Amino acid sequence: MTDSAAPDDVPARLAALRQLMRHHQVDALLVPSSDPHLSEYLPARWKGREWLSGFTGSVGTLIVTADMAGVWTDARYWTQAEKELAGSGVQLMKLPSGASVLYIDWLAAHLKPGQCVAVDGAVLGLATARLLTQALAAREILLRTEPDLLCEAWPGRPALPPGPVYEHLPPQASKSRVGKLAELRAAMQQLGATRHLISTLDDIAYLFNLRGADVSFNPVFLAHALIEPTRATLFVAEGKIAPALRAILAEAQVEVAPYAGVGAALAALPHEGALLLDPRRVTYGTRQALPSKLKIIEAVNPTTLAKSRKSDTEAAHVRETMEQDGAALCEFFSGLDATLLDAQRAPLTELDIDTRITAARARRPGFVSPSFGTIAGFRANGAIMHYRATPASHSVIEGDGLLLIDSGGQYLGGTTDVTRVVAVGTPSAAQRRDFTLVLKALIALSVARFPRGTRAPMLDAIARAPLWAEGIDYGHGTGHGVGFFLNVHEGPQSISQAAMPEPQTAMEPGMITSIEPGVYRPGQWGIRIENLVLNRSTGSGEFGEFLAFETLTLCPIDRRCIELALLRDDERGWLNDYHATVRSRLRKHLSGAALAWLEQLTEAL
Ligand code: ZN
Ligand code: ZN
């Protein structure tokens, strides 16, 4: 997908970089996996960490000094990083969790007073910048955010993506941009702000009912937005917004300005009033561009909260989308079972899974693209949490083993993300036990009821409890927020031990979150079962309002992997009810072999 470094390119790239570092008197270079919008998935231009180190995972921070280079990443990526960094001279530095900033401690501990750390301020998150500044200042280590050494070190650095911006239209986009802007301005007023800068791409796409294709899998486009009392300005690269769309935007008092002009526009802001900024959603560079006399108000972007709470109309579109996605999955899985039973077949590989599952989704109305790169891991590959089969390295699916498939689609009416594990051949007793424990974990959280406003990270332990009881744990969060035809990972809620249980993580009606517990046995197999769920109010009583989850994902769970004796009656009841729902909702979308497969797989146990 990008020209990430092969291990033997890395030493030459690092040597050239170190020469530049010496020239600029930089003792350590920090390369976060980030862009000016603090995106999770990066446009090629900002995949500098990948280009320098060869590590392709979506989360990881590179530090290069004169005699050391290391990538800090969390447990999800350790196996992958070990493989990709082998022979490159870049060390894997293991982080206990994705949110950890231990690399900052490393810098503070390993540099001497008077030495200098450089990082591109234009891609450094403001909140992270503050931690970094504080830790380095305490040791009298200098921080420079000006020179973007990567620009000099990276000869063929990719340009900005040129693709067009388009409208997300009714009926799927059910609230107008004028209405959303009015809501946003009301929220700004409540916070005492007259202006608001937004840099996060999903917030911008949501607010203006616009979409693009600048980032793989996320239907967003590169832009900043400045919201003022009577007008809004979208900073987008030339040519991305056609004249007709520009005229439509003008009707909502939305102007279009050059992408590169945002810094100058911020610097020229008048001093009266106050500007609202989200320190986790703007960069240090942006903050530095603002006039020093301007009053700043810091709070979570109001759009982040607004877009996380899907309206009833949006939820209805997601239910329809789940039926289409579920039908595509049934066609895929029934076809997979038929292929595996065919003794005369050509070899089936992990790569074929991605091709086939994407083709099945592409036949469904409203499909736009996959929502992330399909993970299809057979046997030991299933234990690599963010495994990607590649043409150079993948397994043939044959014999006995578990096949883990995590995939999703972007549809005009919603974003999907689902993991199922299927048995190839006959699963062993140990595999069935692990699978059933993961299923118990999924059920435990799926049936939970909790007070409205419960901090999402606190729910994490509910899913883990059935696994903890058996001395088992998994090295990733239990669930992430999911957008509405937007990013497959969105906040503010996060069902994860790595997230702080802050007020902004409160569970509110309308939020869509994944539940995806797992068990991973390195070198053997990996199991994860993932559904998306919707927060619904169960009404108010003496102890306030409570929420429960509606399971949105519609796809059979492979009964061949279940050890029935390990399920309690209520768990078996949940599974039978779930399968009855899957059958009744998907039946009308299927025919022939896929329908027969659905009926068989959803029979009561
Ligand atoms: Zn997933
Ligand atoms: Zn997920």
C-alpha cells in the first residue's frame, strides 16, 4: 500500500536521517504516527514512521538517536513489529497500553541536560506536546518543533491526496448542515466561545455532511474548519470541492479557503471573543499559530459528542445496513464452507478471504468501501491481533484449524465491523473451550445494564470477568465507538482499560460501540468474537435512567466451535434468541445455498 521500508532499506534511511540530525544539532528525533489532523489512519504523506522503520502497524512512535532507533507500540502489534523490524536495527519497545506515553519517560531518562529533541509540531497533538514539554523541561532537555527533518530526509515523500469531496445526502444524512451548525454554535455559546477550530477529519465530515477518500477506509477528506458566529470556513486543498458544491456550501454560509491558508487565518484572528479548542484534537503547531492575546477555551469538540449519539433515524439506517452486511456475510461464509468441503478445489489462502468478503459486500446496495483492511488469520496468524496477510507472506487454509476473520464495510447508511471465527476441519477440545469462554465474555457485556453516564472504560471488566475466572486475559480494549458512515474507530467512549474513565467517556443513548473480547495463544490460534451494539435507554426509576445494549450485528456464531456444557442456561438462551433474530432479519435478503446455510447455522442449540 505504501513504500514502507524493507528491513534492508532501513539502515540507509536511518543513516541519512542521522546525518541531517547532526547537521541540525538534533540529538533525538521523535516521529509519532500522526498527521495535522491527529488521524488514526494516515494519508501516505504522513507515514514517515512507516517509511523510516518498516513497521506498518497503525499505532507506534519512532525515536531515533545517534546510536539507537526504537518503535514504541502496544501488545496488539508486538508480534507484527517483531517480524517487520527483524534485521532492521530498529528495536521494538513494548508499551503496556495504546494510550501510554512511556517513550516520553525514555527520552527524559536517556538524554542529557542541554541535548535537543526534535519533533514536527504540525503533527504533534497538543495534549501530548504538553506532557513532552513538561518531562523534558524538568531535565533541561530542549524541545524543537520547527524543522520537519522528515521533509528533507524523505526524497519521494507523497503529496496531498487529490480526490474530490462529495455530499452525504438524505435520506441517510438526516440532519442538515445548517441544523448541525446551529447546534454547534449553541454549544459554543454555552462554553463561552465565539469561534471554534476543528482539525479532526471525522468531526468536519459529520458537521458539513461531506465525505471524501483521502484516508484509506475512512470516508473523510483533509481539511480544517473555523466556525464563527455567522459564517464557517473550510480549509481544503484546491480542486477538491467542485464549483457546484461550493455554491451549495455558500447557501449555508460556508466558505472554502486554501488548505495551506489555515495557519495565516488563525494568526490573523481578532483578539476579541474566545476560541474553542480541543487539546486532544488539535496539534501543537496549530496552537502556536494563534495570536498570544487571544482567549482560548479548552473543551471536547461539541461535534465529537454530537456525532457519537446517533439519532433514531440514523439508528434505523444502521439496522438496515446491518441486514445488508449480514446477508453479504452469509453469502461469504456459506461459500467458504462449500469451498472447504470441495476436495478438488484450488488452494484457498488468507488473501482470498479479503477478496471474497469484499466482493460479497460490494454486491449490496449502499456499499462504498471496506471500513478497514480485512484481517484473515489462520491458525497461529489468528493470534496476531492486527495481522494482515500479504502477497509475500500468507497461509494456505487447509487441514484443521481456526480461521479468524475481522472485517467491515462503509455504507451510505452506516459503518460495520464484525469478527467471527470459523472452524476449518475439526476444532480441538481446547479450541472449543477458548471459543466458548470468549462467547461468554461477549454475552456478559451484551446483556449488561448500567446507569446512563457510566464511564465506558468501567464496562471493560464485565466482558473480561468470564475469562479472568479461568486465568485468561487479552491485550486489547474490549470496545471502540463506531461512526455513522465515518471512522470505524471514534470517540469519545472507549470500553478499554487503556482509556481513563473521564467524564467525556460517559455512555449516552444512541452511541454505537463494539464488543470484541478474545483469547490469543501465540503460535497456536486466536479467537475474537465482535458485535456492534447500540446504547438504548431502558427508562428511569428510583435510581435514575439506565441503559442496555441492542446488538446490531447480524451474523451467525459458529456452533461447531461451541462447548455447550460450558454455557449456562441463560447464555444458551441468549445465543438462541440472537440466532433467531439473525435468521428472521436476514432471511428475506437471501436465497439458495446462502439461505440454506443461514437456516442451518441459526437452528436452536
Ligand atoms: Zn473488528
Ligand atoms: Zn472493532
